[in-house]
Amino acid sequence: EAQVTQNPRYLITVTGKKLTVTCSQNMNHEYMSWYRQDPGLGLRQIYYSMNVEVTDKGDVPEGYKVSRKEKRNFPLILESPSPNQTSLYFCASSFGRTASSYEQYFGPGTRLTVT
Amino acid sequence: SQKIEQNSEALNIQEGKTATLTCNYTNYSPAYLQWYRQDPGRGPVFLLLIRENEKEKRKERLKVTFDTTLKQSLFHITASQPADSATYLCVSPGGNSGGYQKVTFGIGTKLQVIP
């Protein structure tokens, strides 16, 4: 089954404790992206990747890192989480190397709480 | 900066009626717009894409229009059903600094279909 998986689905952590949210897709997609969703603000793009070893900032990259060492994986790293990073996070992928006209496939989401 | 606006107010309609949702964009001219459906706590799911040179696109009970003069896209659900209740997102290529690598989401309109 074609899908995007994220782990963990739920995470409660404390300020400053490094964490990684994994994202994996099995559709051989070039483009992958991370979003955060907050009430009243909608989905905002954090980082995206157009191919292996090619990543760039979205609109809200501060406090996050990503890597794309393999085509299928695109982990999101929070080196020193803070309470303002409490949010619902989504990973997505699509065919093509840009945010082209191809549809994005979204993961199930990771609900992160930083205390 | 580029902006996508959706009426963030909830839209309540009676079952069987046509729901019409609005997406307005400012300060740029997207080559296409996409519409997604999102259920609470779940990732968005792609519904339709319309390009700037297309006036209208249909898929089953769904119809989307693109008016480049008004800078607006309308999303219609005909013969609405309670199962259509969800939040609908308008999406365009380009973030605050433009380009087709980024993606911008509207805040979404929550549709409630009343039996």
C-alpha cells in the first residue's frame, strides 16, 4: 500500500531534550516536506526536500533541522525543543522535484507536546 | 507577501444542498490551485487541482473554478451529505518568498452538513 508513515504518533517531552520525528514514504517520491499545524494558523511549511541531499527552508524553519540521506526518509529533528514547538506535525511527499502540480500524500501526523 | 485566504468561519448547510467554499489569493498569480480535505486529527487528502488556464474542473459531486480576474477559486460540493463534513483546504505553490519549491496552505473552511 502506498503510504507515508510517521513515528511517533504522539510525543510528550521536556524543553531542551533533543528529539527526532521520522518520516518514510514507499512511493519513490522525489519531493518531501514537513508542516506544522496550529489552531488559527493552518498548515505551515517547515522544510522541504527536492531530492536526496537537497533540502531548503520553508516559511517556519527556526528551531528545526532535517536531513535527506535516503530517498524514502526525511526525519525532522528538534535539537532543543521549546514549548512554542508544541503542535501537530505532518510529513508529506509527492512525485516530481518541486512543489509541482502533483498531489501531496500526507502522513498520519505526530502530535508533539513540549513542557 | 503572497497570501491565500479562506473564510475560516464554519459553513453549515442542509443535506442535499450545494456547498460553496471560497479561496482568494493576493499579491501573486499561482499557476494552479489544489483543494484538499482534512478530517480532525488526520492528514489532508487531495481532492482536485485546477490550472490557471482552466475555468472549471469536475470530479463526481465536486467542482472547482478558477477566476484569474477575481483572483479567486470556488469549490462546490453538490448534493451534500453528512459524510462531506470536514475542513477543506486551498493550496497553492509558492511560499512567502515565491518559487515553486514551497507550498502555501489556506487556513481552511470547516463544512458541516446537517441531516
